[in-house]
Amino acid sequence: MNLEAVECCYLSIRAGFGPPLHGNPAHDTENTRCVNKDLESAQLKCKSRMESRGHSPGKQLSVAEAMQENVNSRTVQLVKLLSEFGPDIPEISRRLGQFKESVRYRYKEKILSRGFVVQAAVDHERLGLRRVVLITEVSEEYRKYAGAIFSAMNELCYLVGFHRTLVGGEFILNLSVPRDKVNEIVAFFDTLKQKGMFTSVEVLEFDWVRVAPMKPEFYDFDTGRWDYEWKNAPGEDYKAVSFAPSEAVRFDLTDLLIIKELQMDANKSLKEISDKLQVNYKKLAWHYSSHVLGRKMLRGYNVKWMGTGYDYAIEKALHRKHKYFAVDLFVRNVSEYELMALRHSFDRLPFLWGEASGRNYFAELAIPVDYVVEGLQYLGDATNSVKDRMTIFPLDQTEAVNFTIPYPLFDPVLKRWIFNNEDLVKRFETLIMQIKTPS
């Protein structure tokens, strides 16, 4: 019997479905009263959800249904705390008032074994980085090399992710660029266009970018399905709507290397990171507590519910095929009022993967395939007033890769981000000649 089954049996016994566990009748009565409240709460929540799915409102819920709902609600609480603290099981256990063994089991069974990945969510603005998105069309002769070229760009010109669109075949490139290097980066890509690598390049700049935390209250961790009422969307997500860009802070290469490792896998301990980076443990722990945490270089943690990831051991992107319909939505030249309206519409959705804003607005969504029609209807209604400046790109998830922060471009001696335009142009000129010259 697994730990959750034991936990359910324990609650059932304490709720009066078996003999008391203690010899003190008064103590047992009080404990039974408390557990009955938990059970009643779980029954009411489960009843409400069943009614929303079309079940008879008068149907009596079984103990098993109520207990299953109670277990799922505990997983919801776990995920909310994971988004705030990462996989710090002792801290989460303390806040939940639950045994560490129980929380650790639930984390492994309901999160890790189901394909979820937990990664650090970086505050790019704290690192002096600005989000730039390029909507590009790659020339025919370079398309079969596009993946390799863009992967190289992560270490050369601040590219942190790319994906291909399903219909037009465009490549959408996400870059996190030092604020004082934006013009140089844009000029570099314009040079590549002139040399024939791209047939078109549209540049969109943003003041900030954020990863939207999972809204686990709409997800059933036992069935792996979402439960969301589009026509009766929940209220505003005021925390998300009030999101604002951060001020840049001081950091060094050690800080960036720690962040990079936590982006890859937040389950790594500081000891594991210390061993991998070959940095003295005390030094690394001090950088983590004083800089990474103390200067708030992370905006919590991302529970990657979409199931996409990158296996660094085999150097391969992993995807859950045909489970989500991913789209990128862009609105250009938005007013402050239009921006607030867009954010009020999208921040409340549990299917918002991330967004960026400034003069333009960008939202990346992953809609469950069961909800594609309702989702597209919602997008149409939410963007009706700005449809003349809006573009929606359905994404090919099999050609989508995200990278860590571009730490190789930070000079540890100068302690600043670097970019050598002339040297990089020469490198790509050589690459272009190699591609064009038959072997």
C-alpha cells in the first residue's frame, strides 16, 4: 500500500469510519471533529466540481470520491508552494504542517513521475537583460540547418529559445539581450538578412518578460486533465496584473552559473552544483544565499506542466505530442489601456505559459486539445479591439527549444555582458560559405 493510500485510510479512521487511534476519548472526539471538517470540505469541493461537469446536484458523494479530492487538493497546495520555494521539501512540509515523507512522496509520485519539470524562473531584468523577439523567415537553403544555427546562437548572441510556426514555417526567436547591446544585436541580424540567411526579420522589443506560474487549482493530478469553465472565467489575477519590471542588480559569473544549473533542474542540491561547477561549497552557498536569493535574481520556480523539456544527458528536446495546442500571440504598438485589457484577459487563464510587455504585448499559451475551439473563441473575443495589430502563430512543438541564460557571454574579468559584432559576423560568413559550398 502506498503512502497516499495509508494517508487516506488514516483520515477515514479518524473521521469515524473505524476504531479510534488513541485511548483518550476527549482527544479522539476533537481529532474526529477536525478531520470531519476536512472531509466535509473535500466533499463539498468534489460535489461542486461534479455538478460543473453535469452530474446530478443531488448525488451523494462516496467517501472514496471525497478522499480523492482531498488528496488532489493537497497536491494543489504543494504545487503552489513549489512555484514559490522550489523543491525545498522541508520548508514546504513546515508550511503545510505535513510529514516530510508524505510531501516528498507526493512530489515524486504526482509531479516528477508524471513528466513535470521544476525549474528556476529567472528575473531577466535583474540581470540587466531585455527581451527581444524576432519573427524570421529562414532562406530555403538554410532551413535544414536552422536548429543547429539557432542552438549555436545561444552561446554567441543571447538567444534563449526558438520555435517554428506550424502554418507559415517562420521561426520565432526569443533573445535576452543586455540593454546597451540591443541595437548591436538588431544590426547583427539585419546583416545576416543582407547576406541571405533570412528573407525577413521583424523585431519586437519588450520591457519585461515573465513565466506564468501554474494554476494547479484547475488541474486534476490524478487524471492529468484540466477542468476550466471558459464562459465563467474566474476573477482577475491581481498579482499577475500588477507585475512590473525589476531594477538591475550587481552579480558575477558564479551567480550566473548557479542560476543556469537551477534553470536546468531545480532539484539539484547546492552540493551537487558545487561538485559539478568545481566551486568551493561554502563560496557557492554564500553566493546563492547572498546574491541569487538576497538580490532576488529569481522570480520563484516554474512547474512545467506542458511536459516539454530538454534532456541534457542525451541532448534532446522532449515533448508530449498532441496534448496541447501551443500558440504565440503578438499585439503591436499597444496603448496603456489596451495593455491592461489584454493582461486582464490573459493573466486569469491557467493556460498562459508566459508573457512579455512594453510597447508591444506577447503571450505564449498552451491550450489543451480538448479546449482548442473554446480557447480560440476566447482569444478572438479578448483581442477584438486590437485585431488590426495582432498576429497569432500556432507552434510546432517538435521544433521548439529553450535554453538557459546566456552565461558564456558574461566576461568575469570585466564583470559585464559582452558582444563582438565584427567577430561574430566573420564567424557566420564562414558558416554561410560552408553551407553554400558543396561537399
